[in-house]
Amino acid sequence: MDLQASLKRNALFAAVLSSFLGPFTASSVTVALPSIGSDLAMDAISLSWVATAYLLSAAAFLVPVGRASDIYGRKKVFLWGLVLSNVSSAFAAFSTSGTTLIFWRIIQGMGSSMIFGTGVTIVASVYPASERGRALGIVLTSVYVGLSAGPFIGGVLTDYLGWRFLFFTNVAIGVLVLAVTLWKIKQEWAEAKGEKFDVIGSVLYVAAFTAAMYGLTTLPSTRGFSFLIGGLAGLFLFGLWELKVEHPVLEIRLFMNNRAFLYSNLATLINYSATFAITFLMSLYLQYIKKLSPQAAGFILISQPSMQALLSSFAGKMSDRHEPRIVASMGMISLVIALMLFGFLSEETNTYLIVLNLVFVGFGFALFVSPNTNAIMSSVDKKFFGVASGTMSTMRVMGQTLSMGIVMFVFMLFMGRIQITREHYGEFLQSTRVTFFIFAFLSFLGIFASLARGKIHKKRVMGHR
């Protein structure tokens, strides 16, 4: 019993550190984007790609990585992901052009997919269903602590040392996580060990998914439509292949035969599509329109993830006692209201009102994410934990990519490829308002996806888990 308790504690500790790393990097870089744009002469669309390239790469590899971790070992994949992330972060710090920086962000995304696709899975592997919601809530709290620390620390580093030190900080944290994992975690998990890895399906998925997401982010250009159509056709072929292969990289039947899994993942996709770009838009708004420094903007932006950090563990416990769909749907309703309020931003909007609404966003997000994660991991057998975690992470990062894609699409319609300067502030504000109303509508649709998942606790009692 003591050994099991120690294993749970160490696994949770490693997952908490790794879950802090990615959000910290993403949120700190977002605050530094205006400085990066000035230093490397990047326009608004190119700046968007600094964030989007990372997300697109991470999303493309999450499903194959999740399956590989089930077969070859979750800790092994986790460790290699840390190595790749650290190396790419170091090279990103020395970038001399926007193109070079975006390239290393792509490699960093590959490493992150190996970390995110396995951290939650390891926790789910060692905690029983009755304790899983609380444990996942703690892991997600570390995500929001990372999101909270990122803007403020990123702003301070950018102001005093420059944006390159953000990537050096990422390396330092990554090395710490690597050392703790090697020292504390001795056990390996590979419930599907011995099964064949679907190489053809993996290659087809990565290529098709990348083409489709790239197409979405480059609409309304002809090239964008071409990539989108080609990618969707490739994903259709991928689905047909997965249905006939003996050991698929993605168990399509999980979606076909598991209502809770299907709608919980759909709710994840919608939620992140509607919320991820909030930090990106508000960082630009606060620094360009409100004339705040990166440090001051970061201090304001921490109000959202701070609320998420405070409530995530509590929301996870709630989903252990009450149906996750009820708690998560309450969060989606809150997000609809908050996003609609942001749709009325102007140059005169009071900063205190912005902080209050960011807190409200954090409240809604916290109520949604922990219960929704609990619902997904509790809806499948242990054999599919890696696939479930990889699928959930894919929906999350796909949603984040779509969120940035919506921003880039609206920017292109209202602004084009221009730098954000005083004479273009009107177009920027108009783009921002339109984007927030689109996000509010998506969140409204997400309420129905969240409610449609059915009962999770009833399935546990009936022996589903």
C-alpha cells in the first residue's frame, strides 16, 4: 500500500511539473509577441504563426504519440518528449528571423505532443476511477499556475532581459522535469505492449491533419481552400483505413460506440476553439491600445488563469460526486456571457472591467475543464488510456489551432498583412470585437455538446469501469 501511495505521489508530481511547462511557455511567449514582432520585423499574421505553428505541430502528433506510449511505454515517450522540447527551445532562443523562430516552434510542438500526450495518461494509470477526478484536477491546476505565471514572468523577462530569455527559462524548467522523472519514476506503463504500431495510419493522419489545419489558418485564400479540401479527404481515407487495420493508431469505434467519449471530446474541441485566443488578443489590446508594458499586460492577464488554478481542483472533486456534464455545462454558460462582454471592447473600456471579465472567464473555464477531462478518461478502459489522452489532447490543441485560425481569418478580412500601428487601431479593434462574438457563439454550441454526453457515474456503477 505504501509503495502504491508513493507511486501515485511521484507520478502526480512529475505530471504537475510537466503540465506547468507547456502553458508557461505558451503564455509567456504570447506576452512577448509585440517585442518579437519589433525585433524580427514581423507583421500581425506572422506573429500569429509564432503561436499557431507550435499548436499545429503539437496537434498533428498527439494521436500517434498517444498510441506509441501505449505500446512502447508512457514514461519512455514522456522522457524523449522532454529532450526534444528542451533542445528546440534552446535553438529558438538564438533565432535571427521570424522564419527560423517559427521552424523551432514547430519542433518544440513535436516534443510537447510527447509530453502532453503521456502526462495525464500516467496519472490516469495509477489512480482508481474514484480518485481520478481529484488527481486530474490537481494536474490541471498546475496548467493554470503555468498560465498564471507565464504572462507576469514573461513580461518581466521581456522588459529587463529580452524575449530570448523566455526560451532559456523553458530549458531550465524542462531539465528540472527530466531530472525529477528519471529520479522518481521507476515504473513503466504499456498496456498495449506487443501490438503492432500503425505506421501507415500515423503518416496519413499527420499529413492530412496538418494540411487541413494549415488550410483553415490560411483562409480565405485559394491555397487555403486547396489544403483544407485535400486534408479533409486525407482524414476521410484515414478513417476508412483505421476501421480495417487490426491495431489502429486511433480507435475510431470509440467515437462510434461511446457517446460519452464522443461528446466530451467534441465539447473539448469547441471550448478551446472559443477560448484559447483570448490571451493573444488581450495581450495585443493591452499593449497596443492601452499602451501598457509587457510586464503590466502580463500582470493583468494572470487574473484569468489564477482563477482557473484556484477552482480546478475543486471542480475536479465536484465531478467525482456529481455528473461531469452538469458541472462542465455550467462552465460553458459562464463563458458565453464573458465572451459576449468582450465583444464590446473599445479604447475607453476600463481596465478594471477587463480584469473582472478575465476572472469570469477563468471561473467558467475551471468549471468546464477538470470535469470534462474526468469524463473522457472515465469513459474508456485502461487499455485505451493513451489513445483517450492523446485524442483529448488533440481536440484541445486542434481547438487552440482553430481559435488562432479564426483570429488570423478575421485579421486578414479586416486588416490584411500589416503591422499594428496607430493608424490601423480601428481595424484591429473591429477585428477583435468580431472575433469575440464568434467565440461566444461557439461556446453557446458547446453547451449542447456538453449536455449530450450522458451520465458517467451511472456507467461506473453498472460496471463500465
